[in-house]
Amino acid sequence: MGADSGGTEKDADTDAASICRIPLQSREAMPDLFAFLDERRGAAAKARVFALMANCPDILRAFITMADRVREGAGLDPSLRELAIIMACQTLGNRYELWRHWNIARRLGMPRQKLEIIWDFEASDAFTTLEKAVLRLARHATQSPEQVSREVWDAVHSILGDEQSLALLFSVGWYNMTARITGPLALQLEPDLERL
């Protein structure tokens, strides 16, 4: 830190440690990797999750490619995908991805009031039959994957079919994986991220 900032190097280390349990990589240290991220993610490339994953550059490059395919989701309705991701993140207690995908859902037109009651979706008439089925599958697949009942699966599969049902599970699984990286490393949200 500069002399006029009033801080010390120890303060800088403490600040960094409070953001994540391992260092976040910088654009200056890895310009080629961050240029790749900028090209693939635009403004979203500034998300801390990418600076975290940059500690494993080869994995990050593969991660981005796979994430793009998962997001495309075989034509799966993006609103259903985001509901499933939000439920998976809530089930895991993962605030980092939850807030980011809350905002994506809001940008897709999901009412805030609906997202605020998502955990208690079963008792609400704000959700369609398909949305409830998707949320149920996302919760059950996150809590205990091998215990997902035939009834829970069929309620989604009978409407979405093979490809989109599998794409939905890829989204749920993908954010289970991401949460299991950002959670143990205590990755904190970007300070300028506002919940919409």
C-alpha cells in the first residue's frame, strides 16, 4: 500500500485473506489468461471466482469451455436453469453463486418477490407446476443425489424430455461443483455487486 493510504503491508495481507483463503491471481501476473477471460466473459471476467480459479490456469480454461456448454443447456429455458441454480446454491448455503445467479434471474425478468420465497416454493402458487418440479429436483439432487425418487425425476422428465432434463442436471451439478470450491475457500462477493 502507498504511504498516503494509511495502511501497512500487513493490512493488505489481512484484506486479501478476508477475501479468500488462497490468493487471487492478478491480471498483471497472468495477462494472457485474463485476456482469454475477457474475450469469453466480457465484463463478467472481473468476477473473483475467475481470479481464484486462475491458480490452476489449465483447469480454468477447460472450466470456461465447459461452463459455456452447460449454460447453453440444449435449449433449456434460462429461467428454469437459473431457478435450479439458485435452489442448488441455497441448499448448499453458498452465498457467492447465489447472489450472482439471483441477479441473472432478475435480469431474465424473474420477480424479486418470487425469488424471496423460493425456499418455500412448495407452499406457494407463485410457481408453475414445472418450476416446482425443477426446484424439487434441484434440491433433492443437491441434498442426496442417489436418493432422487422416480416421482421427482418423472415430474421434470415427462415435460422436458431426455436432453433438457440431462442439461438441467448438468446445471445443478455444475453449481454444486462451483459451490464446493468457493465455499471451503470462503470466497467473498465483489464489493460492488448489488443484489437486484
